[in-house]
Amino acid sequence: MTGEKLAELKSAQTVPSFSEDETLKKLHEALDFLRNDGVNKITELKQKIAAAKKNKMLSAEERNTFIAEQNELIVQAEKIAAANAGADKELTACALAYANALSEKYIAQVNAEEDKKIAEAKKANAETTSRIRSEFAARIAACTTEQEKNTAAYELKSALFDAKNHTQTEIDRCKDVKKQAFTDHVQENRTIRNGKTSFKEDIALSFKNYVYNFKFSKFLLDNGLYLAIALFFIICIIYAPLKGSGNLLTLPNIFNILEQSSTRMFYALGVAGLILIAGTDLSVGRMVAMGSVITGLILHPGKNIVKFFNIGPWDFTSLPMGGRLFLALFLSITLCVAFSVFAGFFTAKLKIHPFISTLATQLIIYGLLFFGTSGTPVGGIDPSVKDLIGGRWILGVINGELVTVPKLIIPAIIAVIVAWFIWNKTTFGKNMYAVGGNAEAAAVSGISVFKTTLLIFIMAGIFYGCGAFLEAFRANASAGTGQGYEMDAIAACVVGGISFNGGIGKIGGAAIGVIIFTSLTYCLTFLQIDTNLQFIFKGLIIIAAVALDSVKYLKRK
């Protein structure tokens, strides 16, 4: 039957929609008959079991009895499904072939009809615009005063605007009909496959949606900064060999960028949560210095000359290395969390803006560190453990260069995964977005704004502590370590799309922002651009990113 119907379909001038086609209806009925007592029954019974497990009205005995009965029915349904599997597969293939042939003609038919309507709408708009201009030209010519002319000119603009909007509405409606025809085709095929999706169809549907919703102005607003940065990177890649700096796009350089990004990833992940609630954190750099100094003191190979508040010198070599590592990480996290909670309490309880509370924390830590250590570097870390955590794996010699992979990439990747899970898969993550979007509405809906805000500061402190611990493995720590890191972390988040207006952003954007911003700095250094001039580039990128974010926010409002 399907072969004959396919031949009729291909020769037909016009075809009905999916819901009106009688052959397709009969194919659905036949598939339902094969599946109702088999695969569909299995799904239905499993849903009943899931509901029974959540039903608190049932006793344990009643629940177990009910589940056992459903499992027996599932065994029977599986036998029926196995018996009908061959016929189901064959009929599904026939139904898909027919549905695809029908959709091909139906979509072409709809596109032709709607394109005709779009052309008519544009033609009508041109005629309407011409008529409006003629009418108002005569009216303006008849005006005797300047005020009358200004009024007529304003009304002309309004009339032209209304005509344009009317035409655009009609065009958008036609586009929606064309888009819906393709969507119906994909949905029809999913129904035939009993809910199973097709990767090819999903990609095609996503592409169609993107094309139909594409607006060049919105595209530039969303991606203009990234396009500018990409262009900058391309220029650097081309210019570097000409300047004699060498090839920028090599594996060693890429791994160097990733190594520099690894510790900064922790700082961006921490400050990202504060930016999400329309805040910021100016104490990041001092937190890094504090954690790094503590780590350097504990892991120093031998007696350290640095005295902390005139207490010392310090020597932790009597402790086992595992204990020293744990102690350094624990103290780094604990101290960073303690100062984060200090700032977070004033923000959450007294509604002091994070700019002020973290600025105060920054100054306190800065004073404690420089007064306590007199600014003396704590020296290097024990080489045996430094290579274990902060060293590199040898990848081999590629194109005459020794390529090594930095080990610090691994903890950075783990941190991104953990942060992504918290933001996207926990109640706390959802509360973060709610508080950032509208704190008052979140409070009314039962979310504790105080608790959520304080937890965000605690989470930030944990990330800072971990990053500061690892920072000590990259360079000798001192009270000046981490200078300006807060600006880099904030800039990376903004470049990554986390809005200063709150409630908007993704953790993946922050991670990408770190890599982009670190790459920018590395490119400038590679081209031997003066360090002071690099601040100008960073400042321009920050103001451009925030300006674009503000424009998008105003458009949404």
C-alpha cells in the first residue's frame, strides 16, 4: 500500500498537511496497534512504578506488592514487544519513507505560498509608503507655519513607521508558518519512531531556527566583542613572525596559555558567583597572596627566613609531605573562606555592596600580609612536590620543539566541572540565578537571600583558596603575589558573558573568558608590547564588554 501511495504522492500537485493525510493516519494506527501492548505498555508500567516509589500514602508492603505486580506485567509486555519488533521496524521504515516524501512536498508547497505572501506584503508596503509620502508632501506644502510643518513631518514618520511595522509583522508571520512546517516534519518523524530523536534532524532543526531568528544587529551585539578579539588574535598570529618574535600558534605556546589560565580559572569561578548576583570582589588578588604565602611557608624545603609577625623562622620539614600538603591546602582554603564570610556577612546582612565589603577585606589582608612578612618572599617550594603538582608531562618532540603538558590543567578542569554542576544541577545554583535576577522576588518565593548570598561568598573563598594553593607551585610567593588578579578575573567573567546586571551568565562562559583574556595577555607579551600598554588593552576590553552588556540589558527592559 505504501509504495502505491508514495507514487501517488510524488505525482500530486498539492498535498495535505500531516494531520490531514489519511495514509499517514492509517500508518499511525497500525504502529499504535503493534506498540500498545508492547513497548508503550512497558513505558506506562515503568511510569507507574516510579510514581509508586514517590507515593508516601502507600505503606512499604503495599508499595512492594504493587511494584511486583507491575514487574510481572512488564515481563508479559516485553514478550509482546519482542514478537512485534520485526513488524514494528519494517512498518516504521515505511512510515518514515512516506512521511519524508510528504513533508518534502508539503514544505515546498508552504514555502511557495508564504514566499508569495511575503512578496505581496513588500509590494503593498512599497505602494502604501509611496501613497503616504505623496499625501504628506501635499499636506506639508499647504502648511503655512513652521509648527504645522513640524507636526506634519512627525506624523509622516509615525505613519511610515506603522506601515513598516505592519509589513514586518506579516513577513514574520509567514516565516513562522514556514518554520512550523519543518518543525512539524521533525515532530512527525519522532512520533513515528516512538519518541526517538535523530541527530541529523535535530541539527537541521537547530539550523532552521537559527536562520529564521537571525538578526544581524543582535548578532553583532551578542558576538561583536568576540569577533573583534578573534580579529586581534589573527593579526597577532600574522604579525608575530614578521616582527621576528616567532610563530605564535604552536603547541608550546598553547600549553603555556593553558598553564597561565589554570590557576586564574579558580579566581574567575569564584568571582563569577558574585557577579551573578550583581556584585563583584576586589579582594581576589590579596586572597591569592595570602594562600600562596601560607603554602610557600609550609612547603619550603628547610627553615624559612620569613617571620610572620616576628614569629619564626618556620620549619615544617619534620612533618610528612602528605601532611604538609594537606595543611597548606586546608589553611589556604580556611583563611580565604574566613575573609570571604567576613565580607559576605556585611553584604548579606547589612546590604553593603560587595564593592565596599571586598574592598575593605582587600585592605585588611594587604596590611596583615605586608606588616606580618615585611614583604619578604617566602622562597620556593620543595622541588620533589613542586614537580608532582606544578610540573609538566613530556609529550614528545614535535616540529623540532619539546612539547610538555602542564599538570595544573587537570585541577582547573576539575574545578570547572564542579562549578558547572553546582550552577546547573543543584537547588543552590538555581537560587543563585533567582537572587541575581530579582532578590525581592526570590525572597517572596521562599528563597533565603541571606543564606544564598553567604554561600556564594563561601564558595568563592573555597575557589580562591584552591587557586592560591596552586599559585605557589607556579612562582615564589610573597605579599605582592596576585597583584591585579581581581581585575583579570572580573574581566574574564564579563568577556565570558556573565552580566553585571545579575541573573545572567553561564559557568562555561567564565571558563572561556579566562582563556580568551589570558591569551590576549600572552599575545601582547609574546609581541614584546610594553607591560604598561597592556593595561590599556585590558581596560578597553573591559569597558567594551560592560558597555555591550548594558546595551543588551536596556534592550531587554
